[in-house]
Amino acid sequence: MNILCYHGCGQPATHTTKTSRATKGPIDQCAPSANACPAVKQRKKSKVADHTDEQREQAHKKREATNLAKYGNTVSIMSPAIQAKRRATMIERYGVEHPTLNNDIREKAASSIKQAYINDETYAVRIIESRKQKHGEEYASITSKTRETNVANGRWVDPALRTVWAQYKFQVKYLTSKLYKKHKDIINPDDLPIGICLHQVDHIYSIRHGFENKVDPAIIASIHNLRMMWHTDNKSKHIRSDQTLETLMSAIEKGCKP
Ligand SMILES: [Zn+2]
């Protein structure tokens, strides 16, 4: 018979802990960490939801006092002993000191973050809002520091150093990818695979001509100017335009489908 998870989620137990505060002995559970068990998650959630602000504040103070007495810091992870213990657990569990150093875990985390953005259109806005609330006046200096760091370590190109052409191209491509996500069913109805050596999204009236004629990037990245193209065809097309600016403009005005 299968042993079920100790926490009552109904799933089979796949992990055994070394010890547990509740039983003073090993317990069998559905995940490496009790916090990952859906039953535990649900209990914690409803417990916290029932608390008043005052209770929350009291619990917070109590936790800080305990940590201070036990670890010499209000945050337990700041204690070297706890840090060493955590490192040992991580190495045992994931084979690396920090789970994000493990490629599989990193990919899994990245894909679930991506999914969260896809599932909820307000996610990005809410994150920015909560950061602003959390950091208050400091928010602007934090974002500019992030930018400086990313520019310094070469992850981002300093906008001031980009040529005007590169900025224009960047803007068009940025708008294009946003639009592509939104209207994938229209731009790529056959769901052709996209990639450097596969199909690509082509700008029928070319980005270069748009740049030379000072056309608004949003017009070049308009749905009426996008089509799927095999990569070698796209490469040989280079800066050629396969429709005139007039045709493009009138298609946009009419609002007809490409
Ligand atoms: Zn469980």
C-alpha cells in the first residue's frame, strides 16, 4: 500500500524528512519541503487570511524577537550557522549551493514566471506598483541603479551609445514582438516554427526604408506590414520593400486585414 503524505493532501508520500517539529521524528510527505505540499500551503494561507493587522504585527515582532535570541539577528538567514545549514541542504537536494545555479531548476523557474505574466495581464503592472509601494521615494533611484548595473556589466546597451538607426530598429522590433504575441493567429495562422534558421517575421515595407523616410516605428510594426518568411528569403530580401509606403498607409487607414 502506498504511504500517503503526512500533511493530508492525499498525494502519495515521495520524500521522508530527517525530523519534524510536530512528531520529533521523520515524516513521509509529498515533496522535499513541507512548504511545497498543497495541504500545508492551503492551511498557511487560510491561517494568515484570518489574522487581523494587529495579530500580524504581533506575530512579526515575536518572530523577530525569537530570531534575535536564537540567531543574533532578526532575520534567521543572516546567521552564519543557518547559512551553512542551508548550503548543505541545497547541495544535498539540488547538487548546487543555490538552486538557481541548477539549469533545470532555473528553466523551470523562468517558465513559471513567464506563465504568470501570460496568465494575468495585470501582473507586470501590479509588480511595479508593489515595488513602488515598498520602496517609496527610493524607487526611482533603485531602477536607475539597476539600469546602470546592467549597462556596466554589458547586459544592456547604453541607450545614449546606440546609434539612431539601432534605436529605430530596436523600437520596431520591440513593437513587432509585442504585436506578434497579440495577433499571432493573424500573422502566423499556420503556426510556422520561428527561429534564426526557420521562419521569420518580415516587414514588407522594410525597416530601413521606414528609417530613411522617418516613418513612425508603429507603422512599420503594424499588422498590415508583417508576414511570415523563410529565413533565407528574408536574408536575401535584406532592405528591399515589397509594398510601398502608400499601400501600407492606406491599408492601415482602411483597417483591413493583411
Ligand atoms: Zn502533501
